[in-house]
Amino acid sequence: MSIALYNTLARAEQRFEPLDPGNVRLYVCGPTVYDWAHVGNARPAVVFDVLFRLLRCVFGDGHVTYVRNITDIDDKIIAAHRASGEPVADITRRTTDAYHADVAALGCLPPTIEPRATAHLAEMQAMIAQLVGSGHAYVAEGHVLFHVPSMPDYGRLSRRDLDEMIAGARVEVAPYKRDPRDFVLWKPAAEEDPGWDSPWGRGRPGWHIECSAMSGRYLSETFDIHGGGADLIFPHHENEIAQSTCAHGGRPFARFWLHNGYLMTEGAKMSKSLGNFYTVHDLLAEFPGEAIRLALLQTHYRQPLDFTREGVGQAKRTLDRFYGALRGAGGAPAPGSAGKGAAADTEVIAALGSDLNTPLALAVLHERLTTLNRAEGAAEKAAARAALLAAGAPLGLLAADPAAWMRGETGAAAALDEDSISSRIAARAAARKARDFHEADRLRADLLSEGIILEDTPAGTIWRRA
């Protein structure tokens, strides 16, 4: 099975052939852990989880190394510490745990290795020392800076001109720089801030050096694929290439660069002031994680995505149809077992092998659903059911127990158990009998707000989850 991926470095779709089919190596920039993850963080987590699954399908589960880092020292983390007084270690531990819970709810597999920046200071300092020793970096006023003009083809990834580079995010213009494009590898730390001893004084690493050191530590100097959001192309990924290539004697860094497109919410740039800033944590209180995942996969990963609550709601209704058909076919699997032991759907794999074309893969999934709905007889239904589950597995979909899904035992309504629902229905019946219609309406509205719909019938009140 061939794979073609759009390589940002080449600005073209190229056939992917790993350096070593026995160990396909993938690095993705992970979260900076200072607050709840938002849907902009969720998109690359889901996109590159699909790539991880695809590579495992094609090359074998044990032949793919997926590294996704945790940035646990950064200006934003220090700002959060100063604002709240909470110790930095507590902030990063708490938000890392929250991130893990969020991406697990979205159906993402754990990476093979998840290094933390603060555990790799020795590798960062060794790389910085190499760059200073080879003339690619210099020390100035307690800072160590990479000298951009020392790398003639700097800017090859982003293809920006000089003015754009100087104006780029996180490029600080300072008087101690030899060139305004030069960027920080090591910076002094204030006495009250986290810091580590180094040959250049007490300080902490710059943002870019962290990923270079960790990818080199676990994937070697040259590896197969580097992924992340399009917002990281410049300066982060551009600077990773510069410092890694120069520290490794000019040897190539990542061969393929994959970037997911920008995310909008409710038709506008995501912003807390506009009220369209969605954290994964808040969305999971309203929707199952799988519905959020499906909403993210319905748009091709390189295209801009307008993420809306209505879109997630529609994705939930789509999954209801899938799980309803699976439940009707009988033979529910154990949760999380969907597709295990079955051969991967070749049409789904072919779609994903065409630059992760998830919309096309989802179209195949809908075809498998139609086949299941038309199936007759136990044997035909069992085969169609297995085919649908096998088609969903590479996408990370349809892994829940269908009966549990249809009872609403995922997402927000799952927290409300049947005994609680029954007791509130009984309280509503008592209020109606006492002609306290205000209380009866309040109880009905409260249940509706929690995803429980009541229907009054001649035989009594029945309920279902929305």
C-alpha cells in the first residue's frame, strides 16, 4: 500500500518511503501545558493520531515510533504562575493530566514516547554548545543566540522574505543581536523564575531548541516526518531546521513536513472576547469526544476548519446512525475493541494514503453503513458489521459499545444515572398530581438541560437521552 503526503518543504505531494520500514519515525509538536487545551490544540492531536494509525496499518504496530513532546517550561507557563501564585510544577502537572484526559476522550492513541522539555536540559545544552563551537551561535548579554546568516538557505520551509521574518511571531528585536532575525537558544532567568545552571549562566532554554533536542534524542539526527499546525511553520519549525541541521554538520533534519490548516470557530478567529473560544474540557461536558473527533475529521487536514457547536451536534447525530445500525446488528464488542483482529479496510487505507483524505475515508464508512442497513440474515449482518468496524478503526471511530452509546452513556448525559432520572420523574409526577405545574415544568426543563427528554404517554412518562 503506497502513501503520498503533502510535504510543506517541497510544496508538493510526494510518495512517502521511510528511511527504515522497520522503524518509521514521526515527531509532532505537543502542547505547552499552562491551561486547558482548546479545539485548536485538538486538531493536530486528532490529525496526527490518524497518521499514526495509518502508518501502523501499513508498516505494522511495532514498527512506528511516534514522539509528541510536552513543553513544560515556557513564557506562558511562567505568566500563569505569576498571575496565580501556583507553583510551576503544579501548573504543568495539572494541565498535562487534563490534556491526557482530553485527547483520550477524543480517541487518540498515546504516542510511543512523550518527552518533557525539563527532562532534557542536558541534550539542549549540548546542542547549544555545538552551535557556539561551530560559529552558528554566539553569547551576548547572558543570552545565547543562533546567528541566522550563518545558514545560507534559512527560510526554505516558510519562504518568507527578510521583513516578514523580522516581524514574525516570537522574533524579538534586541540591541545585542548581530542580526534582527537571530533567535534565542538560551536566556537568563529572573531569580524568582525557574532556571538551570549552564555554561552561560543560570537560565532556561528558548522555545525552538527544545523540540530539536528531543527529536534528536529519540528519532536520531534525520527522521521521516515532522508534524504540527500551520501556525508553527514560522518561526518554530524554520528555526528547528536551522539549529538541528547546523548542529549535525549539515545533515538533513526531517524529510517530510506536514501541517494542519488553521482553525476558525463560529466563522471567526477563535477569541475569548468573541465568546467562541472552546476548550476541549468544556465541549466534553456537552458532547461525546467521538463527536468532536468526527467534526474535526470531516474537513481535510490541510484546509481551514470552521468549528461550530452545531457541527459537533450534527456529527453526534451522524454517529447515532452508525451506532444504531451496529446495535441492531447484534453482537456488541467490548468497548474499545472495534476493528481489532479484522483486516484493515483497503478503501479506507487507500483514502488515508492519499494525503490523509479523511473526507473520502468517511464516504467509504458511509458506504459500509448502507451495506449493513441492507444486510439480511445473521451471517450477512455479522459480515457487514465487521466490515463497518474495520473501516472505522483507522479513523479512530466506532470504538464504543453501541448499546452504551445509544443509552447516552458517553459524554454529558452519562453522568446522570437511571436512578436519578427515575426519582426526578417521580417527583415531577407528584408535583403534577398536586397541581404544582411550575415545579413540574422546572423538573422537566432541568432534565432537558442535562440531555434527558421526557414523553408523557397514556401508560406514563418515558424518557430518552437527546
